[in-house]
Amino acid sequence: MPAKSILLPGEKVELTDPRVFNMNDLATILGLSRTTVRRMKQLGFKMPLGYASVTMAHDFLKKLEVAAE
């Protein structure tokens, strides 16, 4: 059973939001597909107990960007 969304319809989430989100919510917030977030996990993105913050995701994506240079 998928985790229930904690996002309200149309809610804007700031980078500094301290909450942790499930894969579906994180994909929505980042404007990515769920498949892309799953691929991030395969590349080493940690989602303890299936949850991560927006800051954690942004930090991981920055590391990937630097590594690709």
C-alpha cells in the first residue's frame, strides 16, 4: 500500500522545508517522475525508511552534477 501524501493540492514547498517526503511527493515537489527518483536511489540517494527531505534531494542532485563535469 503506497504511503499517503502529506502535500495539500497546489502546495508550494521551499528548499528549507524540514519535513520528509515519500517518493511520490518528492517527485511532485522536484518536478520529476517517480521513475527518476527511483533512479536517484539506484545511484546512491538515501531515503531512510522511504522518506527524504527536499534539501537531501537537492544536495544529491548537486553532487551528481559536479561528478558529471
